[in-house]
Amino acid sequence: MAIKAIVFDIGGVLEIVPPFWVTSKWETQLGLQPGEIDKRLHDIWKGGSIGTITEEDVHRGIGEIMGMSEEQVNAFMDDIWKEYLGTPNIELIDYFASLRPKYQTAILSNSFVGARRKEQEAYQFEDKCDFILYSHEVGMQKPDPRIYALTCERLGLQPSEVIFLDDREGAISAANEYGIHGILFKDNSQAIADIEACIQAAQHE
């Protein structure tokens, strides 16, 4: 069955994400043990990723749990967003944008409350594809098979008509199990070559 849609992840794919540095920086500043911030803020990070709390809840919760002032919380979250947004993978963004109108294109991202606004301001992803499906807006995350089902439903396509590119093996394994053509991102040239090869192979199935 011919490929009709191509879906990309964001972090680690369309965005080049730096090695995680924010929590270690702040643990040093606050005199905490390594891993302590993520341990204390586990419920905040989880709630923000599936949209059960608001951005205001995040800021308030961090202040209360970590004993931070409003200024400290704002500085901490500024660092979090710098890390989250990374830098643009320009070559791959240009390739992704070039796939339209021949193919439907979409973004499927495990995200955090506020990500749509932040990423649109930084990279204008909404202007480069048909839609973005953010985990914090739909209340589920990869590799939950329901999020792949929702993606295909939004596209109006069968899984076999869809390619999905992600940098996490678990997300790709789940996509493949659902029937989508999952491709693991390693670098730009490999990803583009594998997408093009998958398109060609699907034409002859």
C-alpha cells in the first residue's frame, strides 16, 4: 500500500537537544544530590506531559516542592525551556517541510504544557505540517498504542499508509506493532534515505 503520510517526532529529531544539564546545574546550586530534583518533581513532570495540570500549576508546584522563590522558579523554567527547545535541525526541518503537498505530514510529540506556544514561537512547526499531536493536549504519550491510533484517525489513513520517524526505540517498536512504518532516527542522511527507501518499497508491496 502506498505511503500517504509522514509523521515526525520533535525532540532529538527536528530539534537537536543538548545533553541534559538543567537539573544538574540547579542541584549544584541548591546543594542537592544528583537526581533529587527529578525525584521530587516526578508528579509535576508527569502531569505536565499529559496535560492534567496547567503551566500555572507547574510553577506553583515547583515553588512549593522545591522551596523556591518566584524568581527562582522563573529562572529554573527558563533553563528548562532552553534545554527542551534545543536548536533547530535545519536540514531535516527543510526536508520535512518539502514533503507537502505530495504527502500529508504531521508531528507526534511527547510534550509538556506550553510546548505548542514555545515551539511555534521558536520554529513555526505548525506552518510546516498539517497538524501537531502533543501528548499534553491529548492526555496520552508514546508508546501508548492509542496515540498511534489517534494519529492515524486524524490523518484518515490506515497504519500501513503512514511512516513515523522518532529517535526512541520504544516509540518506534510500538509504532511498528501498530502497523505503522517506524523508522529510528540516527542522523539526517540515514533518516532521509530510510524514509525514501520505505516510500519506494511500499509502492511495490
